[in-house]
Amino acid sequence: MPDIKFRVKRQDPGDKKNPEAHWEEYIVHYEGDNLTVLEGLFYIQEKYDGGLSFRYCCRASICGSCGMYINGAYRLACQTNVKHLDTDLITVAPMPHLPLVKDLVVDMDEFFAKYEYIMPWLIRHSSDPEKELIQSPKERKKIDMPVDCILCGCCYSSCPSAWGEDNYLGPAALLKAHRFEVDSRDEGGKERIARWNNERGVYRCHTIMNCVEACPKELNPTEGIQWLKRAAVRRKLLGKAK
Ligand code: SF4
Ligand code: FES
């Protein structure tokens, strides 16, 4: 049975005796070739410390709960096979630049508040709710990329523009605005534009592109943000709602 060493960043800000961040090491035994980082964390929780805190849900790269900073990169713990990291040491830390709750759990409240602010739902004014909204394959293709976002927050954590105090909406929320802007069924352009076409929105993006590198789903939030900037100019020149 092979062994692999995990070095996990631990911190409990609520622990009055030991509130500081520190690293702890654990040896994880496993069989076969398919140990994921998430399974390694389960092992640690079961064999060494039931108090180790981390988030997960689907274990299939879909829910976005297990975004972490693993061996110096943003990754989903459930998607990361330790064999593919090609190392004897797995370091696991919480996503940086976000408020810490405990160990590997960060506070995502602000991330989701910004996401909600962008109105991430289909807005219709004209249609009969009983009638199906048909989309052609060509129209559907336009949302292929942004629709795959699982809201893991890796891009948001990686973006220097979001680290400051300017309350930048961040790449994930803006990618969602793009997703509805390009959706042929949506009629919420007028409502949404005031929320993203400003200094707190698309103009705070300086195309640093950390988000593209961080995204474990290989999406391109920067492309979506640039699309929105162009759409704002088109709208100003042509006076269109969308
Ligand atoms: Fe996660 Fe990528 Fe969506 Fe950002 S764009 S929240 S990194 S899936
Ligand atoms: Fe759902 Fe990893 S547990 S994405």
C-alpha cells in the first residue's frame, strides 16, 4: 500500500488558545491509482483528526464546494488525483484572500452576494410563461462556455482586483452577466447593465487573467468580461437594449 504525505494548513480563528495558522503533516495510505485529494482529507479526518474542516458535496467536480489551493494552484480537491501531481508531498491550503472560517473552509458570503447582485436568472418581459422558448443550436453555442461555471470561487480568490476594498464584483459574477447577455431568451439587458457597466463591474478588470489560469473548469471569465465591455460600447452607439 503506497503512502503519501499531506501537509495541511490548519487554523481555527475561534480557538482562543491557538488561533494562529500552522501546518500539520499526515501520512495517507491508499491503494490503487485513484486517490483524490478529497479522499486524502477524508482519510485524515477519519484516522487522525475528526476536527479537520473542509467543504465538499458532489465529489464529481459539479457542485463547486471543494475549491482549495493545492500544491501551489487552485484546484478542486475531488477532481485532483494525487498521482497526477507527481510528487510525494501534497500541500493543501484554503483559497487565499478570502476570510477564513476554519482550516480549509472560507467564507463565501460576499462572493455569493455579488453573484446574486448581478441577477443570475433569466429575465423575460414579453413571453407567455406556458410557452416553450426555443433556442437554435447556434444560439445555444453562445452560452456553452459560461454555463459550465460551478461557482467554486477559485477565479474570485485569484483576482488581484477583488483583493482590494473597491468591492469589485469579480470574474464569476461578471461571467454570469455575460452568460445572460448572450442568451437569446433573456430580456434583462436593461436591468442588468447598470449593475456591471461601472467601476465596480467590468472596468475594474485589468485583464490580468489570473482567473483563466485558476479556473478548474478551464473557463475564460476574462473573455466574458471583455465581451461585456464591447457590448456596452455597442449599446451606447446603437442604443440597443442588448
Ligand atoms: Fe469556478 Fe471557473 Fe466559475 Fe470562476 S469561472 S467560479 S473558477 S468554475
Ligand atoms: Fe463538488 Fe468537488 S465536491 S466540486
